[in-house]
Amino acid sequence: MPGAQPLIELAGITKIYGSGAAEVRALDGVDMKIGEGEFVAIMGPSGSGKSTAMNLLGCLDVPTSGHYSFMGADAGALSRDQRALIRRNFIGFVFQGYNLLARTPAVENVELPLIYKGVGRAERRRLAMEALARVGLEARARHDPSELSGGQQQRVAIARAIVGRPAVIMADEPTGNLDSTTSQEIMEVLTRFNAEDGITIVMVTHETDMAEYAHRLIRFVDGRIVSDGPV
Amino acid sequence: MIWETVRLAVQAIFRNALRSFLTILGVVIGVAAVIAMVTVGQGSTEQVTSDVARLGRNLLVVSPGRAQQGPGAAGGAAPFDVRDVDAIQDQIGSVRVAAPAVTRMMTAILGNENLTTTVIGTDSRYLEARDMPVALGRPFYESELRSGSAVCVLGQTVRRELFGSGDPLGQSLRLKTISCRVIGVMEEQGVSSFGQDQDDFVLVPLKAFQRRIAGNSDVALIFVAVRDGVSTDAAMAEIERLMRERRRIGPGEEDDFNVFDMKQIASVLTGITNVLTGLLSAVAAVSLLVGGIGIMNIMLVSVTERTREIGIRLAVGAREGQVMTQFLVEAIVLSLFGGGIGIVLGLTLGAVGSNLLRVPFSPDPAIVAIAFGFSALIGIVFGYFPARRAARMNPIDALRHE
């Protein structure tokens, strides 16, 4: 069952931006454990620290203080390059704005993480096509992002996130730019990867409908967790 | 991995083909200019060297005038006469042959045709000193030289211009007021350095020139051929001593004549060529530098434009060094493209220039290699700063960049 084995553990995490009068306490003593295979939704009003938490969880940033353990490693103490290696091998990202490379065919976008993993060209193409097939877009492999709808672009982004078989997908408002029907499609895709592949999913959203796809809901207010429990 | 990076760089470059081309234009022009300059310069040097070889390495020219004026610049000093020539020939053992020469630009007329050419008054020793064989007819007879007969031997250019394919032998050519009979035609000498036609002359007996054209008995130049195996420097010293004596120049006084060695003339010409090549190459090198700055400028723009792309790459796990490498390789590939196009363009211009200046086309593989290496260096130097800026980006800010 989800939560059995801790994948991510935050203890007393504080993140402070700026200094002096301009100091902003984005996170203020956050404790959190996320187990392997969980599907966690993070909600909260804007400025509540949920995006900051997401960046820390995704090893894009380091906390000002507190302890962050990712798969047992002290991620808060890692160098830039070491964090890059963690992202490369264990984390897939899905963003609100898709963040695909422009003028680059879908399949090459999906291949991108594999390039840095050092996967050979033919194998890369095969894995990328497989990932695209899993999001139902193998027919669109040669299309540039500008030729794809928002939902299709987001599915390409999900294919890119899962192609390297990560332990966790960090999804930051994945449906923020999509209409409700398309949003549901995207959520179903994410749910499938969580259920079938056991990939842990951490999703920031401000839509209650979307949070309902998760198994666990964490609410942030003013940099603190105010509630944490099953949906 | 590096091939992957190069392939990506080429892709990125062609994605923005026009801008990439404009970016590398500076490097293209710089490299092309350097290569064209050096190629033509080397062709000229080769030409000078081969001219000197043809003139004879053992040939000296003695001319009246102070030093630093070059052969033919009399500068008010007393001219020589034929006794000076004989003295050099007879009194200096290392001299094989000494020949007098007087020259003047004149119009040669044949019927309706006329041609401005150099008339040289000399004797058969001139042909001997310069190793010039007669192609058609015969050289001067001793009797013609002694009496100063109105006969002449033509260079190939004069023959071609005035007679075309007709037989010039026995025909009469008018030079100013005198009419002289053509007795021979010299073999083709070709074109010298800096495009001087060496077949554009008419030879007449020295006495004929002195009496009928110049109206005096001066000798303007003395050509001296040194014996094989004798040092030209030693011969030059001996000639200098003899001439000082004959011209009564006291100790401590400056020479009022010059003895030039062909090697010296060649080195002066080569020196001029080298200075010109150097100067022009320096200008070209500045344009290379400007080209490099152009590449840096565009790479910085490109890094800013592609901030989001950099963010994405960092997010999916690119290390700092990999992003750095990507942009550095892009800059290098870009400037190598510039270098490659520049080399092709430079060699083409060099070939055209060599052809126009009538010097041999002698591309130097070393300079091509240096130009190529230099363009890579430009890519590294001017690509480093933008690449570092890309690599140091914060992924979160980069991803948010609009």
C-alpha cells in the first residue's frame, strides 16, 4: 500500500527568499513523508509555499534549513550537479506550461532525458516511441509542439517525464492551462502511471476536481502544512 | 555524446540559418582575407625568387648614384663609360662577363603600327651576362657593334605587337629618327614579379644608341656576371674597390655608385611583399577579432532567447558541464563553419588575385590549417562566456522565463 516505504522525507524544512526587510518565509517548518507509489496532491492559496515545496521536492532548489532526504540521500546537502543526477535518474517533471522544446518533434522532446542518461540513439528512439504510445500519441511523434493541442502537448510532456522510468513525477499544475475535459484525460494518464507502474506522483494544483484523483491531499497555508490526509 | 552534441549544434545552427550566416560573416571575411592575402603574397615571393633564378643568381648590376636609390637612379652622379665596363671585365678575375647598357623608353614604328618600348643600347656581352638565347635570326656581329650599325634584336612582345605572325627578319623598324634593320628575335622571357613584361624591349648596338639616340658616350648600367663557384659578395667588394679607384673617391667619402646583387634586389622585393602581406593580414586579423565578437554577441542573445530550453534541459537532468558544452560546441561549430567558408572563399580569391597579378597560385596548407584552428579558437574564446552564462542559470528561474 502507498506510504509503506518513505521515498521522500522532509523534516523542519524552511525556505527563506531575500533578506532583511524583504525577507520572505516561503516555507516555515514543514515536515512531510511521501512513500513509494503514493499519489499526493498539494493544494493551497497562491503564496502558500506549495510551488516552493515542489521545487525542493524536485531537487531544483535547496532548503534554507531543515533536512530533506530523497531515497535516503541528504538531498539538501547535494551540489548542483549531484541534484541534476538525482533529477536525471529518479524524477520526471510535468509543468503547467508544458515546457517542450519549440521546433523540435514530439519524439525528440521525449528523448531529451535519455540523451543525458547516455542512452544510445536507436534505443532512445525506441523508448521514446514506447512512451508516446503509452500516452496515445505515437501517431504524432513527428509533430512539433506548435502543431499539437494543449492536451497533446501535456501528454508529450508526461511521456518525457516517464520515459526514464523515474521513481516520482513532480507535476506542477499539470492541468492549469487546459479545459476540464482535457484535464480529466491528463489526470487519467497520470493515474494510470501511478497505478500500473507504481510511479509516485506529487501534484500541485488549485483545482479540487483534480486533487480528487489523488489518494492523499496536503494543504499549505502561509508556508505551513495545515492538513494532511486521504482525499 | 560529443557527436550528439555536435549534431544538436548543427541542428540549432540550421534552425536559424540566416542569422547563423550573418553571425559568421565576420569570421568568413576575416579568414578569407587572411588566406587570400597570404596566398597572393606567397605567390609573389615565389615569382620574385624564380625571376631571380632566371636572371641568374650570379648577376650584379652596377649603377651610378648614391646608395639606397636602386639601380638606374643616377641621382646626379657621373655616368659610367665603356672603359669602366672593360676595366671590370679585365681587371677582376672573378667576373665572367661585364656588359654595358643604356636604356630609354621610345616609340618603335613599323608602317602604321607603333609601340612604346624600352630601347637598350648594349653589346653581345649583355646576352651572355643575362643568359638570353636568340630564338630567331642572329645576335650582333662584332663589326656591327664596332661601327654602331643600325641593326636591332627584338623581344618577343615587340615582335608580336608589330609583326604579328609575319617574319620580322630583314625588315626595318623606325626608332625616332633612325631606321634599323631587324636581325634577330630573343627567346621569350615571360613576365616578372609585379607584372613587368620582360620581352618588351629592342636591343641596338651600344655605339648606335650613344651616337644616334643619346648623343653622348655614357653607359647607364653595367651588368656583371660572376663566375660560377665564386662568391658574389667577394666580387661585389672587388668591383666597389675598382670603381672607387676609377672614380677617384677618397677614403671616407661615400660611394657615388651602387653595386646590386640580384639576391639583394630579390630580398628588397620580397621584403616589400612581406610587409604588404603582413599589413593586410593584420587588417584581416582585426576583422577576425570583430567576427569573434559578433559570434559572442549572437551567442549571448541566443542564450537569453533559449533560457527556457536551458531550464528544461537542467530540469531533466543535464549537468552544468553538459549545458556549457552544448553552447560552447555550438559556438565552435558556428565559427568552424565560418572558417570553412572563409577558407574556400579565401582560396578562390587567392586564385583570382594570383591570376590577375600573374603570379603563381601557391596555397599554403599550413595557413589553411592555422585559419581553421584559429576559427575554432575564436569559437572557444568567444563562446565561453555565453556558454558559462547558460550553464550557471538557475533552473527554476530559467523555466519561468517568458
